[in-house]
Amino acid sequence: MAERVLIVEDEVKLATLLRDYLAKEGYEVSMLHRGDEVGRKPAADLVLLDLMLPGKSGLDVCKELRAADENLAIIMVTARVDEIDRLLGLELGADDYICKPFSPREVVARVKAVLRRRTRKEVPVETGLVLDDASYKAVLDGKPLDLTAFEYQLLKVLASQPGRIFSRQQLMDAMYRDDRVVSDRTVDSHIRKIRRKLAGAAPERELIHSLYGAGYKFED
């Protein structure tokens, strides 16, 4: 059975273009053009949700969808770069975000990636770390970590390949997809906060290691 994608976008031409690209990839695609037309449990595996919608904002729709179904995949779409930190900071439960303008091929790639991740909601790691993409919750050795959405994503990137050294630039590229200029110190600051929270759960272990001049790696 084909995976189902619901596009909620008030720009009809854009929604139609995305529908055509996704349909070519084998997805079953439907469209809505107002936020208040989206039910709490739409017949979809993934919702491509615009932030600015008539009737009801994308933020409110996202919160309602996530409250009703934690397994539904949601990608937020925004033309406002200044909203990105808010989208992440509010921990609304969206799986990804895309900034306008974008290419339809990028959207297709993001949809594929999110649906792949959703096939395995929990990702256990040999170190005893469990990441739950549906709720942005992380547990270490049975103890919950109080991570922000941004810290969760950063830890997930590092833990995705234990032992691999990620440069600061690679981490910034993975976390900031909108080409904003970010200082190396921003990554260092987030890493320090994550380390403190990991140490609070497992004080006898060091999981994130820094390598002078190279970057960071996740390893027990």
C-alpha cells in the first residue's frame, strides 16, 4: 500500500506542484488549503504543513495533530526564517521543517527521510541511550534527559554514528539548514549543556568527547 501524504498549503499552484512530484514517487497525495479543514486524525502517514494558513495557523494545527497521534509524521513549511527557532523551541513535535523557497526535489527527499525515520520510532544505541523521535525524548540508562528540541537533534546526529568525529561545521550544517551564519561557540555551548545532562544521568560515564581542532564524537 502506498504511503499517504497530506499537503496543507494555501498556495494552490505550489501545492499542486508538490502533489505531482510526490505522486511520481509513488505516494498517495491529497491536498487541503485551509488550516481549519484539517481533522485531528487525517488519513495520512505524513502531513506537509504550511505555517501561515487561513482559518487556523500551522502551529495550532501541528499541536492538535501531535496531541491526537504521536506516530503521525509532520513536516512544517515556513517562509519566515525567524520562526525556525520558535518551531524547534516550542517542541511542537514536528519531525522536520523546510524554508521557502525550496525545490520540489528537496521536499521529496525530506519526505522520504522522515518516513524512513518514522518506521523505527525508537533508536536504541549500544551505550544505553534511547531516542524517541515522536516525542523528542531521550533516555540514558533508564533515566530521562531533559533536552530541548535542538539539543535532542544535536545529540541524535552525534549518536547516529558512534565513534565518528563530527567537525563543528558538519554539526552546524546538520542543524541549520537555512544557510544562517552561526558561530562555532554556539555548537560548543549546546554541547556543554548536553554533557551536563548526560552526566546527571550517568556521572561515571563520558559519552561526548571533544578532539582539539577536529570536533566531537559520541562514544562510551
